Amino acid sequence: MINGIHHVSLSTTDMDRLLHFYRDLLGLPQRLDMQIKPGNKPFETIVGMSDTRGRAAGLRAGNLWIEIFQYTHPDPRPVEKRPACDAGIRHLCFDVTDIEAEYRRLSAAGVEFVSAPQQLEGAGVCSVYARDPDGNIVELQEIFPGSKLGRDHVRKPE
């Protein structure tokens, strides 16, 4: 039985740069920071690589974890900026409140956006794509009351 999605994982060549984006700019709380040391056979078996070294971090994003890995061995290849139409996992989507304010705040911090936020007619959603420092696509979306996507996951202000 599938219970749901627990986490997504990103790999980077610059952990501090990616943590600045996801933790400091997006505000995701960091819950884990650890070293990857060689000789951890179960881990090396899972990832299909031997003699792995590096660093791992874990961030909490509501009901989802984001793992970030920076391998120092084997040597990682940098991410290529790929368009949304290419095959593979293409973006992470963050549900936000007040997308216009988030867009202005992140733009002022130097985050690269594809466009300004766009209202998706008939969907009850406003959305915009941005790029994280490695070039991964990050979507911000605001779901409005009455949308068919539902808002049962949206936290009420405290």
C-alpha cells in the first residue's frame, strides 16, 4: 500500500548555495545536516555507487521532505538548464499564500523567474516558474477558494 510521497531529492555541486535558496529564501526549516562517509555499504548499495563521500541536508516542506546531496566523490556533473518539456522530473511546486508578494520578494533577492505570475483561467490557480541556483524549475502556485485542486492542505494562519 502506498501511503503518499515522503521526500524528493536534489543533488548539487554547491550545498551552501542551494541551502541559501531553499532554507533562507523559501523559508524551509532545515532538520538534517550530515556527512556521507565511505564504507556505508547499505547506502552505497541503495545509490549504486561505491566509495561515496559528501554531505546531505534535509529540509521540511509542509508534509514533504526535500533531501539535498552534495557528493564530493564520485565527482558530480552540474545540472543543465532544461526546458519544462524535456522528459524526467521537471519541477518542484510550492503552494503559497499571496503569490504576488512572494514573486516580488524573491525577485528582489535575485531569483530568476520565467514570467510574472499567471492566472490559469477556469482552474482557480495562479502560477509562476522560477529557477533555483542549479537551474532546476521551481513553481510557485496559489490555489484560490473554489478551485478543483482543493485547499485542504493549506494551513490556516496562526
